[in-house]
Amino acid sequence: MTRRHGYALLAAIVSLIVALSAALYVGVASDESGDHTTTVVGRGAPRGSAQPASTGTWVGTWSASPAAAEPGTETTGLAGRSVRNVVHTTVGGTSARITLSNLYGQAPLTITHASIAVAAGPNTPAAAAGTMRRLTFAGGAPTVVVPAGGQVMSDAVRLTVPHDGDILVTTYSPTPAGPVTYHPHARQTSYAAPGDRTEDVTAAAYTEQSPSWRYLTALDVLSNEADGTVVVLGDSLTDGITSTPNANARWTDVLADRLREAAASGADVPRYGVVNQGISGNRVLTDGLGRPADNPSGLNRFARDVLGRTNVKAVVIVLGVNDILRNPRLADPHAILDGLRTLVGQAHARGIKVVGATLMPFKGHRGFTPEREAVRQQINAEIRAGRVFDAVVDFDRALRDPYDPRRLRADYDSGDHLHPSDKGYARMGEYFDLDDLKGAAPAEL
């Protein structure tokens, strides 16, 4: 070999090494669809953010539907305050990203500082040591402007997110922008503090408590323990309005635990994160008041709250009771069933399987009448006959009193004769057949 040929060979080897090194560290910070395995390079941590790349699938580990404008925040919003939301995960991952909503805002919302951390323990605004990370947007910017009526997704950040654990997501806005988009009845205590305390790891400044989630509507993780997301669309029965606060006792929490434990044991069940899109008082057909409407109907929010979630493989629909109870006239069962079938059609158009629930009994509730009970029975008959959903979870049968099927069983009743107790919610989560989540939408003929 001549010296000239030797130099050429050496140069080719060096070029190949450089190319391979560059390819190894190329990452994708955000994947809107979440449908593909992704490589992510972490960034944005306040300190020591350089970490090895990781692979996995983007899935939803937590979410909450934007439900209304928070009363009392119409003019200044939460300007000059750090808002620290505490949320509970259903699956773990090695990277995370969040979605912030300004759906009910009347002006652009400027977030100048945002962070994410693992909580130091249950129900605390303090961060676990070494987990505080700064969040960025649009490829590295620390500041983001969320337009009125809009939402934004953060860049991905490297963080080991545990399953069945609490995560702290904190935002700071220095300028007035109201009203605040929020989700009431969180059944989880969140916090606020004066000034920019976004990266404070202690709980000292966070003395203001809130029973609601503000701005934050989704937490996704890059996960090796889940392959997709199941979205539960519902009303207060899914929101868990009568469950014990800070106990994660909603029926969807029980479902998530069962899925994770079954998959870990090697059972042939889907590996899904579970996200809860329940809004108390929600109906299939009718919006609440306001513009944009508070408490948007299932029909109006399905595209955003279900189809817009990350890597959705299945949806569970638990809606219809409020269409009966909150209608000043006798509800039309055919209209409610048509609305449910419309939701199923939208899911099928995306290849998503739909599991639907029967409507649970409410005798003893102030809204009960024999006529409304007849509407419930008619809807349940159609659901059980298989003429609405791909699969059925019969929550009516699971929770009703065997001696008076128009009532909830006493130990499953929270006391208002409509919403379950913690034991009732546990029964719902345990009664759900995990096999019903398998597969995709049936082929259209």
C-alpha cells in the first residue's frame, strides 16, 4: 500500500467514525403523534442536563380536560405567582413533556419559566433531590406564549418518571392574562407561591393550596413499559368527584394499577397508560354556558380530549347520565344513543377501539323520577345488545343493589345515591375486563 492510499484509507475511517457519532446523538425532542418509537436527547435541566439518549414510545401517563374559566381570575389571571400542579402517573418513562392550555383565556398567556420534577413524597410540593428540570418550548426557548384559546406542548426533557408516583409541574407568568383555564374537582391538592419560585425544590414558599389543576392538561412520557394510551371520556363518575382527595381512588386509577400489574406478571394484556378525561357534570349532547363553553359536551371535546391525546389505542366512554338528569324536559334516549354512536364513529375513523359503559342507577338522588329511570333502562338495553360500542363494561350490573336494581348498593354509594364511594370506584376498576382493551376498531364493511 502506498503512503497516499494509506492516508486516504485513514481519512475514510475517521469520516465514518464522525458520521456514526453524530447519528448516535441525533434526537427528536417532540413527536406530536406519539405513534412511533423515538430517540430523545435530554436538555433544559437547570444543572447537569447532559444525559445519554433513550428510546421508547410516547404515551400519556396523566391528563385532565380543560373544563372552565376559574372564577376570580378574569382580569389578572395568576400573574406574579408560581403555579405548582401535582399530578399522579399511571406509567413511567425516561423523558417527559407537558401540554399547557389557555382555552378559556381572553388574552395570550406568557409563561417565562416552567419546570418539572418528581415529588419528594405523596401529596407534597417539595421536589425529590436531583430531579428538578427546567422545561423549554419550540426547540429550546425558556419562554412561551400560549395564544388565547390555544395550547402548547413543551420540548422533551430527560427525567426518570416513576409509575404510580407524583410529579410536580410548575409555571410562572409575570403578566396579567385571564381568566385561568382550569380543571376543578381534581381530588388532588396543588399549590401556588408568590414570585418566581419555579425551581424551588423545597415546599417552604408553596403555602397556597388549590383543589384544581391550572393550565396543565397533559403529561406524556417516553416509556418502555407501555405501548399506547387508553383514554377514558366521562363525567363526575370518571372524574371521581366523591373519591377521597389525594388518595388516587378514582376507578381509572384502579384500572391503571391493574393493567400495569398484569403486564408485569406476564399476562397477555395491553400495556397502556391510562388518562382520565372526566369532567363533572359532562353530557354527551349539551355544552355548559359561556363562549367558549364551560364543560363542553362529549361531542364537542372528543377531537381534542380523546383523539388529540398521545398514541391513543382505545377509548372508554362513560357518559349519558347527565343528559338524563340535567335535561329540564324528559331526555330523548334515541338522541343520546345517536350521540354515543357519533363518538364511536369518530374513533373508528382513526382505527381506535371503543369500550362503552352502561349507565349506573340513581334512585334516591333528587333528580330521580320513574320516567328518567325508563330512559336509562332503554339506553342500557341498546348498549347491552351490542348496538352502540365495540365492547361493554356493565357498571350498572356491577354496582346496583340486587334487592332494588334502580339503586346503588349501599356500600358502593357515597351517600348522594348517584356517585360511588371509594369502595364503589374500586369495584368499577376491578370489574373492567382488561381483555376488552385488546385489538383495534372493527373493519368497516
